[in-house]
Amino acid sequence: LRHLLTMDGLPRQLLTEILDRAAHLAEATSGADKKLPNLRGRTIVNLFFEASTRTRSTFEVAAKRLSADVINLQVSSSSTSKGETLLDTLKTMEAMQADLFVIRHDASGAAHFFAEHAAPGVAILNAGDGRHAHPTQGLLDLYTIRAHKGPPENLSVAIVGDVLHSRVARSDIHGLRILGCKDIRVVAPPTLIPAGIEQMGARVFHQLEPGLDGVDVVILLRLQTERMLGAFLPSLGEFHRDFGLTRERLAKLKPDAVVMHPGPINRGVEIAGELAYSERSLILEQVANGISVRMAVMDMILGDRGASK
Ligand code: CP
């Protein structure tokens, strides 16, 4: 693995290898001493041009558990606020002998841009670019599904909410397809479904009840109002009425169906607040699994290279 920019086109064997490595590292760091020496001497830079709680923190925890040195560049107080370009920011941090950059940016393609311009031996990990991709979220979602429901081949998975603006939905759909999932559904009003989603392998539902009928996994998404910019979209109240997960709707799911959400959650919109951490919810487990999956990806990119770059 050289960079990780998208789930699209990842070979099935490599994807499975990442999930297996994550399981192994979770086990190896489950004791009182959570640290492994795998990335000792390596430097990892977190470059987040968009807000994050889970992804940035779990990347930092993952890197530290593998004994790497971590720099969290505070973008709002960095020299980007004085007009320094992305490219010059990259080159400046490379000059400090960084080995791997974890990048989040609101522009789709930002991580590819970094990968094109990174020095030989420097790796780029996409932590979310615009609406395009969030590959480590896709991986941790697959890891969580596999841990609870087994391999996704014969599962029905519904992704509910703002699919239009969601890089998570795209990465989840790619990942589920690669692992052979035959029933991937997206459930949302027509204004929140992107063109071409069927070609990606998803079935579209505009009503919640048929969309959730018989599913094993429900992945809820928040409305990304920061990306909506005046489009004709439902209000938060209308969305909750028509698509929000309530206790009554949860009771109609299969008894062993699980509920997931990449976070951040908006209580009372896509999910009733009382269900956020209920017995059917895997939301906090997803957060914890994010550490293992991110350890696995960084270990496969940097650790497997050994001493040479
Ligand atoms: N799931 C996710 O990307 O969450 P953050 O925005 O908090 O990183």
C-alpha cells in the first residue's frame, strides 16, 4: 500500500488484509500496555482543513499506539491563513522529514493533489475530501459490520439520509461492493440522492419503510447543511418525520438488525436521541474500531517498508 485515497478499485484481497490486520492490532493493543514499536522513528502529520472529532483523534491515538511521532498542524493558526498554498504547506512539512500525511479538506480531490506532489516515499492518507471519499471510515464501517454480522456477501445494508453530500456513503458503497454485498440500498428524498448512484451498485428508495424492510444493517447519515448552500431540501423537522429513526421504526426492523452512524450525530433529526447509544447501536464501537483500522493502514503503509523508505 503506497497511499490510501479512496476505496474505489481497492483489490478485495488487500481490503480483507487491512481488516484482518486491524483485528490483529486490536488484539495486540488490548492489554494494559497499548503500545507497539512498529512505527518508532516515523513522523505522521495530521493536516485537517475541515473540522473533525473522531477521525483526527483516532488517527492520533492510532499513530501513538504504534509509537510514531505525531504533529497536529493547527490549520487555522498555520501560515495557510497568511496565503500559503497547499503545495507549500506540504513541502514545508516534508522538509521536517514527515513520512505520512493524514489530510482532510473540503475540496474533492485534495488528497489526490497531495499524492501527486508528495516526495518519493512520503505517503498520503485521505481523511475525507469534499463529497468524494472517506476511505478509513469505509474500512471501519466494514470492520464493524463484519465483526457483528459476518462477511457482507449475504447481508442487506441500507444507507439512510444525506447521500448526496456524503463521502462516507460513497466509500461504504464501494467497500460493500468489493466484499460482494448484493443488497446495498440508499434511502432518502430525491433531492438527497446523487445522480449515478445505481451505477455504483445501490438500489434507491424514497420512502423509509420499504427501504428498511428486511435489512441487517442501517447506516444513518446526518444532513450536511454546511454543504447545502440554498438547495431545495427538507427542513430538519420534515426530515425527522419522514426519515428519522425512532423507537417505533426501530421496533419494525429485524430483531438482530444493527444501527450505525459515522458521526457526528444530530439528535432528533436522523436519529431519536434516546437511540444513539441504545443496545442496537454500534456508534461508539465504530469510533473504537476506527483506531484499529487506522493503525492497520498506517502499519501497512509505513511499517511494512521496514527501515528503508
Ligand atoms: N466520521 C467522521 O468523519 O467524524 P469526524 O468528522 O468527527 O471526524
